[in-house]
Amino acid sequence: MAETTVDGGREYDPEADHNFPDERLNSLLPEILSDPEIETYLAAQNVNAVTRKGYNDHGPKHIEIVRNRALSLYDLLKGGGVAFNGAADQGLDEADEAVIIALAATLHDIGHVVHRDEHAYYSIPLAADLLDRLLAGFDCYDVREAVRVKAEVLHAILCHHTEEDPLTTEAGVIRVADALDMERGRSRIPYEKGGRGINTLSSQAIESVSLRRGDDRPVLVEIEMINAAGVYQVDSLLKAKLRKSGLEDYVRIVAVNTKADDQLVERIEL
């Protein structure tokens, strides 16, 4: 396969050519991004996560990264011929796959406004109310279709961070994309506040993350580390989320320690 990149998964471009029907997503995305209620939830998410608990950012920037990487991951998987079952099982259109992924990526963490602990469960009722309003305003969905889209979005939200295994490929994309927000600097706020937990220290070790088409699998995730602490992000977080995501056979992860002065690890391949 060609060594094509998808902007490292950093920004979804509506004008670009995609491996999926993108018209429906492109018509709905501006509404999602400009919705004042969603904007407020995304900002409020960080109060419990960062201000009170000292975790890494889970606010608007985290959501932007996860949504963009989820759509890039989806695009690469579609280009590799991977079948998606969430929308299809509900009798929805292929064009609804990207809508489900974008909505789930946007709303997956809003439960943080209730509590960081068990936040995926709190996200469900909050997202359900938002989806009722949002989907009712889109002419492309009647009531029955809106309910089915909502069901798939809620499933993907629930499975991003809990013991429940994803039952759809769309949900698997959200689960993996959530773990792809790991680059150095994403732990800046808790680090500057004195946080020295393994999540903070290990994410400080990740220099860059990029997604591209692989030679033997549809997706190659390339991770550049600057010290061995990054192994925790790759092995304990990203690998854990890839496991039982349904995407294990389609994604290869390669992490390289580019400043291996400690000689503890130079390369990990999963």
C-alpha cells in the first residue's frame, strides 16, 4: 500500500477526498461545532477533570483531537476495505457511519461535568438529551432514523472507557481514538500544577503521534517517544484500548524512542 498520511489525524478537512460518503457529515459538522450548549459542556468538562482532580485535559481540545483522529482512523479503515456494522445493523445508510463517529467523539466525555469517576455512564443521559435536540433539527433524519443514530452514538460513548466491549466497528474507532490523544504537552496543566502521576509523566514523553496507511494493515500508528516513560502510554493505555476494540487486526502500532540515551527501550511494535 502507498505510504499515504491523513494529516497525522490532526484535522478533518471537509474539502478533501475521503474513502466514505462525506456529504451528510459535512452538512452536520458545522452545526455540531457551533452549538452553544455543546460548547459549554466541553468547557465545563475540565472543571472536575483538571481543576478538581488534576487529570489531563478533557475539555474542548481533547474533544477536537479525538474527533479528528477518529475520523482519520475511520477514513483509513474504510480505505482498507474494513466493514462497519453499527449503522448497517440499524438499517441506516453508510453515510451515517461518519455521523455516528463524529457525534460520539464530540459527546463521549460530557459525563465529566457530574464526576470524573464512572464518567462514561454519566455521559449517556446527558448525551441522550443533546442528541434528541440535535437530530430533530436535521432534515435528513425522520424520527425512527434519529432514534437509531442516537442508539449507536450512545453505544460508542459507553464503550469508550468502561468494561463493556464495543459491539460495533464505529464504537471501536471511538475507543481507540480516545487513547490517541497522548502527545507531549497534553499533560501540561496537571504537570505545571505539580502532578507527577504516571499518566502525566508518560504523556510528557510522547513527542508525536501520526496515522497513515500501513503496508500490511489499513492503519499504521507511528509514535515518537523521547524517553522510555512513554511505554506506559503505548502499552498500558493505547494497547489496552485497542484490545477487544474489534480493530486489533487492522491497526499496527509502532513506537520509537528517538532519544534512547537510557537504552531501556528503542522500539515497540504491537
